[in-house]
Amino acid sequence: MDVDSRLLRSFAAVAEEGNLTRAAERLFVSQPALTKQIRQLEQLLGVRLFTRSRAGMALTGPGRALAARTPAVLAAVDTAVRETRSAGRAQARVLRVGFLASAANEATQDIVAEFGRRRPGTRVELRQAAWSNPTAGLADGDVDAALLRLPFPGQDTYRVETLLTEDRVAVLPATHPLADRARLDFAELWDEPFIAAPPTTGSFRDYWLAVEARPADRPVRIGAVTDQPDEWLSAIANGYGIALAPASAARFYARPGVTYVPVDGVAPTSVGVAWAPADDGNPVVGDFVRSCLDVVGAAPTSGPSALPPEGHGPQA
């Protein structure tokens, strides 16, 4: 019997969370889709894995037996996939770097140039991801490193070095009554509809809705859901809602019909370079991380010993 590792991954998330909603957010899937996957796995195995109640999802005896083995199985699959892909990219002398939106802002080109100086035989392939993929391919092993907005879902399971920090600003339709203000307080925006990332992005979506800066009795109103910068800008310009964005968005995503206004009452945002712990021994990833730190001028936040080893030219 062949069991799809995707089904085991879904099972593990539900077993660990004990709750379908939280597990779905963690996996970036809808709750109905996750329920269907659990049922499919139960049908394949011919046993019930969970008992369902209002309190959540509790493992049955067979479920506990499977839960004891699943982490090791998934870890072995992830390691095999990552090492195979990494070996293929190393052979091709390509370093794939995922990113969201404007990556590391104006520093991105200088980072790539500095990496090219360190690794003249290796090419950086930048891959932009949608907001529905807030690790920009890192979680799937599709990239070797990523330039990401912090925080991102699952951040604690990766190595991360913070590169830069900037304020968040309010993004309004140019016709909005508050668009001509020099500065806003976030409390003035509580009742506005917001343009949001897909619900499956969980904490990433909540961060950009500034849920933590709202009182409990003023929940977010969602005006539209978008997954790409162009859709996001169009929704704002057409009056479906407002949004929060990094201050640099005013430079990278300037367009008619959209206004960027500084806002008080929300925490700033940071950009970091992230990589998987499995690549701690990869000198090519190490050279990319050091290129990021050298260009931006940031000191390692996790200590020198946490960085991958420094390479010694293209043959390292």
C-alpha cells in the first residue's frame, strides 16, 4: 500500500495541533481540504485515527501508533528531497533564492553582485513567490535560501538573519478622506475594510492586518483577498479597502490612484535572509548569507557559529 507523504504531513499537523483550524493554517490549506485528506488516510489504512468532538481532535489507539512513527518518516523524506534538489543545483552551479515582493529592497542587486564576487562560478536564480507562499519556497525545499518579510509562519524552525527594519505605512485609495493627511494613527483605521492575504497564510495574514494592534471588540473587516502585488494595488485603487505595507512599497509600488501615508500605532517590519538548518554545512548558502550581511551592514543576529561555513571560491 502506497501512502502519499502529503497525507502523513496533514495527519501529523492535526495530531500535533489537536485542532483542524490551527492545523489548516499551519499547512496553508482550507479546513474542508484538510478534513478530506484525513478521511482519505483513514480509508487507506482502514482505521479511525481521530475521535472528533467540540473540544478538538483526539488520537485513537491506531492514531497514536502512527503519530509515534510519522515524524521520523517525514524527516527522512524531507532530507532526501532537499539533498537531492540541492545536489542538482550544486552540480548546475545555481543557487535558488526565493523572495516576496521587493525582496531586500534596493540592496538586492548589490547582494547578488557580492555573491557573484565570492562565487564567480555560481549563478543566483531569484524566484518570486505569491503571498500564499510566505516562505517563498523554503518550506518545500524549492529554494536554498529566501529573502523574507519577518515574521513568517514557521520562522522558529529556520535559521534567520535580520537584514533591515523599516516602518509600516497605510496604503489608501487616492480618493480616501484620509489620503491627504501627513500622518495617521492606526486607531483611525480600525473600522476600514482591509485588503488581506489568503486566510491559509495564518499568522502572516494577521501580521499585515495588524491584528495585535487592535482591541478585541474591533475585529478586522475584509474588503478583498489578493495574492499578488498587482492585484493588491488594483483592489486598493478601486476602493475595495486599505492595507498596511512596508514604507519601501511607496518606492517599489507607486501607481496612480494609491497613496502611502505614515501610520503610528503599529510595529515596524523587517527583512531577513532565511535558510533551513539542514544547510548549516553548505558553504554556498553560507556565502550568500554573508553577502547579505556584508552588503546591508548587519551583524549576525544568531551568532557566528550559527552561520553556514564560509566558502573558498567556486570549488568549495
